[in-house]
Amino acid sequence: MHDTQPRTIAPNDLPEVISRYLAAHRAHDTAAAVSTFIDDATVIDDGNTYRGSAAIERWLDRAATEYTYTIELTQAQKTDTAHYIATHHLEGDFPGGTIDLHYRFTLRDDLIDHLVIEP
């Protein structure tokens, strides 16, 4: 039987493309963040779906300016070679002021194919 449960890994064991995305996102470097996605990637965040590079770029630009917050990577998990979860703790001026978010990545061809961000 194949185990599909995520297992904890060291944050520095996340694939390079995920680490590059997270660093670019944290630095509000939209161009670098967009370059980590395949052209027809999908992002789901806060109940909204963004498909393709242009939509993801607009989402990243909005996310970078909508609120001020700190973000800390608190846990990394791996399900298989294409599925990873990076859990972040955010504190800032958004409603509620604090939240733990799970960034669920699906990779394809060494780039991000699908990203779901949820509590």
C-alpha cells in the first residue's frame, strides 16, 4: 500500500523552486516569483483561483501591497516528489492579525504547477 500522508522534512530540504518562490514572495519580487510557475499554473488563495502567468502576476502584486505582515516558515512536509507543504506563520495588519497558512505545492517539470494557500 502506498503511503500518501505528508511527512515532515527540514525546510532546507524543500525543492529549490519552492525555496526560490518563497524567498521571492517574501521579498515582494513579483518577477522572480512568477518565474517559478509553469505558464498555465493555477493558484488558489482566499477562495479565488488564478490561472496562468498574467493572473498569478496580478495576484502577487496585490498580495504584496494589500497588507503589511511578517512571515515565518514553521514547517515543511513532503508527500512525494511532486507534492510539498510549507506552513507559514503570519502576523500583520490583516483581519485577525495572525494566522498559520499551509502552502500546498504541486510541481511539474521542476516548476510550480499548482499552489493552494489555506489555513
